[in-house]
Amino acid sequence: MEKDSMGEVRVPAGAYFGAQTQRAVDNFPVSGRPMPPAFVHALGHIKAAAARVNQALGTVDGARAQLIEQAAGEVAKGALDAQFPIDVFQTGSGTSSNMNANEVIARRAAELGGAGAPKIHPNDHVNFGQSSNDIAPSAVHVAAVLEIEGDLLPALERLRAALADKARAFDGVIKSGRTHLMDATPIRLGQEFSGYASQVEHGIERVQATLPDLRELAAGGTAVGTGLNTHAEFGRRLAEDLSRALNTKFVEARNHFEAQGARDAALWASGALNSVAASLVKIANDIRLMGSGPHTGLAELRLPALQPGSSIMPGKVNPVICEAVIQVGAQVAGNHVAITIGVQGGQLDLNTMVPLIARNLLESVALLAAVSRLFADKCIAGLEANAEQCRDYVERSPSMATALNPLIGYDKAAEIAKRSAKERRPVRELAKEMTSLSAEEIDRALDPRRQTEPGLELGGGSGG
């Protein structure tokens, strides 16, 4: 039996958490999914830093602060994840999860201290100078920064490098361009892949651009942003301590009322993640289109064969990694919608959808990191170009006639293109029949490689 301000509650024997955590477990049997481990670990980092700061400020005595720091360190390392059972869909401020951390750390700290340890109270000592209203949003930011810097950005860079490698390897492969999914002028396969690498590079820059706002922490604002019941230097010192401890950069929020009433930084970060997801879906769709076939599709790329593709069709191999990427893209887009609605849930002096925002934001980071590594290692790295098929498409494409425009005019070139499509004859062959251009002029104008670079073929012909 445990007690809190509302009375007695039955708590599992051996649990480090107490009455308030158990009440939340009982009150919110919604999804069966607890808060993301990254969020819980961020709470541990914050509680450890708070203990150090409170000791330095003299607001929590040294003996208690050191035990709290040690227990909070175990939370930060994931050693006590099983002690955080509260559902994501809980009190919107994250109070339940903050108290879960306070109770676990207080109980574990007392255990570490042994028989002679001072009494450690979840609120009076572990939570001193804090409120769920400033600590839960701070945990979202700390977790997001750590996961983006430590997991997502390296994964995206790995994917960018893999795409850039293929851009160089495929530079000599000339293929038909396609606009509106219809034949267009020639392009090099390497040029297409350089575009994919650039998409990911831009995505990296967009995600990085959101980090300065995520580095701002609400800690120090306590209940409504005024800083009631905490030392005036607590927020600044906590951010500085976390920066040293985690080898990254955090700062006290420029405005505590914005930091607690709004969750705009999380939404901006989610927007950047949504942009990355859309880029990856585009790239994955392109690759599976170019790899379609092998006999009735485009068949310009050969994708790595990873597993049987059908339970009924023998020998079928599917673009499974591309499909995983596309599904992740859909999930991240859905998460972004939920985060958008969650951020709109800020009313007056507090946002009350913090757990939802935390869950969706951190899931998007984790999904994009994992699938980017898979995409790079299990798909992009093993791609091969079907150069012969690509060359054949180029020569049969009516759009080759575009290069004749400066020599014979648009109307005559269009006549050649239409006849090429109707009779399935190469533009090169028809140009010799339908114009007075010399064979040398035609070959120079219709050189596929030349058509993939800036330039203009002028003069040398008498038109139609």
C-alpha cells in the first residue's frame, strides 16, 4: 500500500514507482504503449542535472542531491525503463510521467543510500525547483536534440553519401528522361541520382535548422512560466549543466511563457522531418519505377534481391526496401498531422498535448533514422544500372527530336516526333528522310550525351 495526497493505492511489490504512477496506470489504459524510451532517458538526464544544480545552489543538501543524481543517471542510461509503464495518452501536461520519474528516482536513491540514507521525497527533493509544466516540455526538446544529432543526422548523411556514390558511378549511363511519366529529352542516370543526393542534403540542412529552437529549455519557468518556487538561476544553470554533461548545446528559453504555452519548436522540427520523409518517398518511388520489370516494366535499374516476393508466383522479387521507405513516409506524415493538432492544443499558459507530441516527434526521428540506414545499405549500395536498356530507350524516344528545334524549327521537329511515335522508328532515321541536314549534323545534334548538358546546336541546315 502506498499513500499520496489522495489516499492509499495498491502498487506492485518491488516496483520503484509509487502511488501517483499507479493511479496513472489505472486511469489511462488506452494504447498499451508507454512513453518513448528517449523521453524517459531525457527525464533522467534532466533530474540528474537538477540535482547537481540544486546542490550547487544550496537548495537540496549534498547527501540527497548526490543520491538523486546517481539514481537519475540510471534512468538516463535506460536501466530502469521497465519502471515507466504509463500510457502515452495520459494527462496532457506530462505530469504523470514527470511524477513517475520523481517516484522512481526517489525510491532508487533511498535504496542506493542504504539504511543510513536521508529521507528522499519525490516532490520536495527530486522535483525541487521544477514543475511538470516546464520539465515535460524540456524533456521533449532534450530527447529530440539527442536523437536527431546522435541517430537521424548520421543516418541521413549515410544515405546521402550512398546516393552520391551512385551518382558518380552512373554518370556515363544515358537514359530517357521522363516528365509527366512520358518520354522526355535524355538525361544521365547519374544526374538523377545527384538530384536524390541533393534532396537528402537539403533535408539534413532543414533538420539542422530546427535545432536552435529545440535547444531552448522551458526548465526554470515552473508552473506558468513565472519561475515561482525555484531559484532565479536554476533554468540557466540547468541548461549549462546539461550542455556539459551531454556534450551538446542547451540554453534557457528566451521567453518562458512561450516555452510553456506553445510547442512551436516541436512542430517546426516535425515539419522538417515531414519534408525529409516526402523526399525519401519520392526517391523510393523513382527507384522502384526504374527497377520495374524485369520484362514488362522500365528495367533501367537492377535492385538487390533480398527475399522471395510472392507466395504464389515463383521467382518473383519485389522492391521491399523501397516499400518500407514509403510506408515510413506515410507514418511520418500522419505523425506530423497529429503534432500539428497537438501544438494547436496550447491554451492560455500551457499546452496539454505534450505526451502526444513527444511520442509522434520521437517516433518520426527514429523511423527516419532506421529506414535511411536500411535504404542506404540494403538498396542503394547494391543498385546496378541496365545501361543497354537505357540506351535503347533513348534511341527509340520521340523526344530526341527536341534537339533538332534550333536547326529545323519546332513544327518540323514535332512532325518528326509524331511520326517516330506512330511508326516506332528512331528520330535519327526520320531526320535523314525528312530534312536536308547532313548525316554529320544529325549525329551531332542527336548525340545523347550532348543533350544531357547545357548547350545549343545552331546553323548548318536549311530547315524543312
